[in-house]
Amino acid sequence: MPPRISVLIPAFNEEAQLPLTLASVRESFAEVGETAYEIIVCDNNSTDATTAVAQRHGARVVFEPHNQIARARNTAAERSVGEWLIFLDADTRLNPDLLRATLRLLQAGGVCGGGSTVRFDVEKMAPMHSALMGLWNTISVRLSLAAGSYVFCLRQAWEAVGGFDQTVYAGEELYFSRNVKRWGRERRLRFTVIAEAPIVTSSRKLQWYGQWQMFRHILGMLRPGAHRKRENCGLWYERPAEKK
């Protein structure tokens, strides 16, 4: 019997992060007692050992040559077989409580997809970072918009809306949330952001960029059309070491 759930992880040069992420997926599924799942890592044209590391830790690997998060997500989904899709970032750790809540919603019916609130893997953050995270979580829940670090949906919904928008290099999860929400509304299905079990994601960008650098990045993305050009989306595609 094919797996019912597909965990799909886009990855560009993520050899350091993948072992913990993949372990968190296996441990979470084991704790909730679910075995009918697959893990697919989409190597998004990495130059490090992403593929080898993913395979060594039990994931199936597919390849997407065009370096774009939306394409990597869609390529992974195209090669998957599950009727329920979970998109997880490569620097993000799944936890049993969130997985349990997600599966409970999907099993009960009534939802077309959703996401979760987010927290970083550090206890203390700079005031601006903390404020931005709190603001995003409030917006996410109230407007039913999933953060890219964790998105789940019915395969039928992903197919119906044409997957993630490949005309944008950042923010594709927001368009996807809106499109799936609209599709679900027509079928009386909800798009739900889970607040009681936040996904935990890496704080590495907070270490790479100062508070004001992050703020300038975010302001820059508010320019019309900025997210449609890769060169404007360095926060998602570049790392300090790669600029030197």
C-alpha cells in the first residue's frame, strides 16, 4: 500500500541542517504511531553534499535544477504519492504535537490545508526580531496564512490550484495559502493555522543579519514586484559566506 502522507523538503546546500530535520520527522511519526508516510528531499541544485546526506538519513531525493523555492516544492510534490502533503523547510524541526494536530484535522475532514505558528530555536531574541515574530504569528492565525516553514494540504488542493506560484522567488506560501483557501471555501473546507503547537525553525538568519538588515530586507520586499526577481530575494537565497 502506498504511503498516505508525503513530507516534502526543499533543500539548497542544507547538508548541515538535514540530519536534525529528518530525524525530527522520523521521531515525530514514530511517536504518533503513523507508519504510512514517505520523506522526499528536493535537492535544489546544491553544491554541497545535500543529496548524499539526505539519502544517508533515509529520504528519497529528487532534483530540481532551477534554484527557486516554489519549483523545489512543486517538484517534490510531483514525485510524491501521498494524498496528504506536508511541506517542511530543511532548517525546521517537526514535533509530535504539531504532527498529531495536523493528522487529526486531516483525518476528521473539513480542512483543505493549513500551517502553524512559528517559533525560533532560541530562547532570547533581539526586541525587533521578537516583535516581528509576534506580529507574523498574529497575522498568520487571523488571516489564515501559512508560514513557508510548515504547510500542509490535500493533494487534490495542491493539484487544483496549480501548486506553488513559480513566478515568485519568495512569499510563494502566501499565494498558495490564498489559493487553497479559496478552493476550499467553494467546497466548505477550512484552511487552518494551528496555534497550539508551533513549528520550530532555525534562527540562523538572525545570526547572519542584524536587526536593521532584516528590517531593510523586509521593507524592500514591499516594493511592487520585488519578490518576482531572484536578485531581490537574497534573504532566502544567499548566505553571508557565499557573498565573500
